[in-house]
Amino acid sequence: MSDTSAGGPPRDDDPYRPHDGTGPEAQQPYGQQPGQQQPYGQQQPYGQQQPYGQPGYPPGQPSGQPGYPPPGSPYGPGDQPVQIGEAFNYGWNRFTQNAGAIIGGVLAWAAALLVLSLVFFFVLVGTATTSVDPVTDELSTAGGLAFGFTTFLYIAVVGVLALFVQAVVVNVSLLVTRGKKIELADFFRVPNLLNVILAALLIGIGVGILSVTIVGGIVLAFFAQFTLFYVIDKDLGVLDAIKASFSVVSKNLGTVVVLFLGVYVAQLIGTLLCYVGLLVALPVAQIATAYVYRRLNHEQPA
């Protein structure tokens, strides 16, 4: 009896027998090691691939957490609403820190104006002689021309000096908001002096003319109140400074109205205290105004 397997291929070489996966015919997926088949359901979900070049977030960590700070406020320190009470508190604190130099400077200029007034008074008295006609009992004054010229000169000198003092006070208040320790010498220098005098003179004339309408002068003074600040602080020309003042006031009307009223009340209180209170009220109000000026220009006072 012959062997039935003698004429056929060996069993292990049967091409039709299913392979058990251990032979060389068992092909692995491209790039995968044997026995490391990808488990079903563990694939990366569609649409959640990481953007190119961007690190992924830790598992379970929502986006925008540590490592990715949340977006900040769109407003900087200078863009927050200006509180007038805060401005006057700032003015009081800075005044007390520089009280000696500020009061000394104010008294120095007050004394200068007093001496100047006394000098012109005696000059006016000396240039005018009065006599009575014994027949008609009429009063006659000699030296009228000299008297008139001296009076005009006195008004002009005092007016220019008052403008300079106003500029000095504005400059000192700006120095305070920069964090400078005030010295007595700061009361005798003003940057951009020519434009300062011209701007103050132009506004003064305008207010005087519009005062005929009563309201007109107040309106001009209100809208032009930051003009000297822009001339001194930003080195602007006269017209540019006036335009800048009108612009910032019109854009912040409510805030500036409250400031305007607050300054008026402070001056009124100082006047009621036998004018001695003005030594405190005026500097505090001026520093508060400089504070508001800084904030309205998106700057943070020191």
C-alpha cells in the first residue's frame, strides 16, 4: 500500500492552509511593530489635531489656564474714570509733603506784588498835586498826564507779573505730579515762558471781552483752563495749546465740570477764612487740576 502523502506537498507547505500569524507571511501594518496594534477607539478624534507649532494643553486642562494668561483689561491706569474726590485727596497729600516750599513761594510772590503796589502808590501820589481855587472853591489837580501814564504803567506791570505768577503755579503743580520734591527756586522759573505769557494774555483778553455777555467769559475760561498746562508740559504753541484744551474738555465734559466747581468751592472756602485759607486752598486746587490733566491725557501722576 503506497503512502498517500508521497505524491503531494508536505502539510506545512500547503499553500491553502490558513496561516497562524507566526510565519513570515503575516504582514504588519506599515510603521507598527509586531504585537502593537492600535486599540480600537483610541484614534485622535477628527478636528482636534494640534495646530502646527503650538504646544498642546495638559489633559483635562481647559485652554487659557496657567501658561496662557487671560486677556487683560482694555483700559490702562490712565483710562479709568477720573474721580474728583481722589484728585483733591491727591492734591492735599502732595501739598502736605511740600508745604514749606509751596507756602514760602506763594508768600514770596505776594510780598513782591505788595511792594510793587506800594512803590507805584507813592509815585502816583508824588506826581499828583491838588489845589483849591480860593475864589470859586473848585478842586483842581495838576500833573494829570503823569498820573495817567503812571497808572497805566502800574496796571501793565502788575498784569504781566500776575500772568507770570499764574504760570509759575501751573509749572509747580506739574512738577508735583512728576514726583519732584518742590524747592523754593521752582517758583522763579517757567519753561516756554514767551508762549506762556502770550497764551495767558490772549485768554485774558478774550475772557475780558466776552465778559460783557456774562456767560461768554465763563465758557471761554472753562474750555481754555488747560491751555497753560499744554504750553508748559507739552511745549505746544499758543493756538495748538488752546485747541488741545478745548478738545480734552469737550471729550470729558462731566469730569471737568465737577473739577471746575470743586476748584471754585475751594477758593471760596479759602476766601471766607480771611484769605489766609487761600495759602492752602489755592495750591491744593491747582495740584488737583494738574492731577486731572494728567489722567485725561492717559498719564499716571507720580
